[in-house]
Amino acid sequence: MARVLSGIQPTGDTHLGNYLGALRNWVEFQDEHDAFYCVVDLHAFTVEHNPEELRTKTLQMAQILVAAGIDPDRSTLFVQSHVPEHAELCWILNCVATMGELNRMTQFKEKSEGKDSVSVGLFDYPVLQAADILIYDADLVPVGEDQRQHLELTRDIAQRFNNRFGDTFAVPEAAIPKVGAKIYDLQEPTKKMSKSADSPQGTVLVLESPEVIERKIKRAVTDTGTEVRYDREAKPGVSNLLTILAIATGRSPDEVAAGYSQYGPLKADAAAALVEFLRPLRERFAELAEDPGETAAILKRGAEKAQGVAGVTLARAKEAIGLLPRA
């Protein structure tokens, strides 16, 4: 099977858009691929952070992944920092990557804009991301448009290393996830739902209580007029609610729209359906949260398996670049 690799930072709170846009695709990938999934905690402190919160969020993110359907018996699930080969390979790749390449990274420009000083880690984290991928000989990497530039950098680094030092790394391809419906902010339905705290009432978190989810859906912004139809341009608010109800009930937005003539019943049904749709995830997460030892054991097994693969790749890279083996 082709090997697929993806990672997620343990920052912010996982919302409905994250779940539908990324995590459900991860669950599907594990059926037909050798899937490696990691919580990339080393990436999380490229900006200021709270150490205790990082530890808590790292464990929580792993629990969300399992609750969402990542099966530790079918996938390798681990925490990035539990496999030190990532950081060691990053240094080797730093000596292959160039300043010019990193200066062109759009995300660095966006995250550093207007700041007098930023960390070297924020500048360099695309190289660590390359190490995350190359250390596992990943064939496929699911990427959205925001990460496509980083995957191209990874490919360039791998090819340059192979050209200089011999065939060492697999050159990964982008895995284009199955197109899923985009979920938009409930208060600003022309913008995608985001982890940002700028619009807490517009973002549905997967671990929120049914009461909070219901309240947010019922307070969602709709549109002028009273007609219920799916039209992203003319009626973004109603279309967003129709999309949510459609996903939660396994139908198309147009099929859903045919059953409504008023916004009120649409909101009530969307709220109820979404609560039920997320219930299995919330319940499984609650079980895992009650017994953190179960998650720790899953991550330990995953790290051991991941390190077995990573160690072979790192040894190959060290030999290729000319490092003296330890006796």
C-alpha cells in the first residue's frame, strides 16, 4: 500500500470545518493506505505558547483523532516529539534548503507581517515539515492550498539531496482529498469557519455541549427574503445551514431545501441533526478523557512503530551525507 502522512497542530480548538474538511478524509485514507498520523507539537511553539496548555492540548488532539475514527490498529498515531529523528533530520535538511526558498514561503510572510521580531523556528518550520514527511518515505501527503507550497519545498529538498548524495528519499506527491462541502462561519457566512477566536459564536466546536451547538445554530445569520434555497452567492447564510443539515443527514443541500419554506424550522432541524451527528465523537472522546492512560498507550505504540521506520530513513540519510557511524 502507498504510505500517507499527515499531521495536525495541537493548537486552537477543533471545529466542524476541521472535522469535515480534514479528519474524515484521514479516516477514509486508513482503509486503503499505510497511514501515519502525528500530532505535530514541535510546530506548536514556533510562536509564543503556554507549556502546560501545550501538553494538555497535545493529549486532547490525539483523543479527538481517535474519537473521530482514527483506528490505532489500522494507522500509526503518534506525537511528533516522541520520535526525535524528526528534529535530527531537520538539521540535515537545513543544510540542503536555502534561505531564498524559505524567504518565499507565503505563510511565513503572513505570520511575521508587522512584527519586529519572530523566532527562527517560525522561519524554518517548513524544513521541519519536510523532515516530518521524508523521514517516513511518505508517498502521499494530503494538502490543502495553504500547505501546497510547503509540499513543493519538501519535494525540492528531497530531489536536491538525492542528486547530491545519491537516492535517499522518496519524493512525495500531493494527495488531493475528496472534495467535501466547505463549512462557513455562522455569523459571517461568506468566510470559512476558523479556529480564530474572532468569531466564537460563528464557530461550532466538535466538543461543545448540545446546548451550545443548538444555541449557535439557532442564532446563525440568515439572508434577506424568506425563500429557502441553496445558493452560495445570493443566500450564503441559508446555504451554510442547508450544507450542515445535508451532511448530518446524508443528503444533498438541494434535497434538504425542498422540505422547508421558513428559516426557523430549518435552524431547529439543523441544530438537532448536528448534535446527533457529533454525538459519537463526543461520547468516545469523553471515554478517552476518563482514561488518559489508554491514549498514552496508543501513542507509545505508535511512536515505537514510527521510530522503527524513521530510524531506518535517518540512518540512510546520515550515511549518504557522510556522517561517521557510532561504533
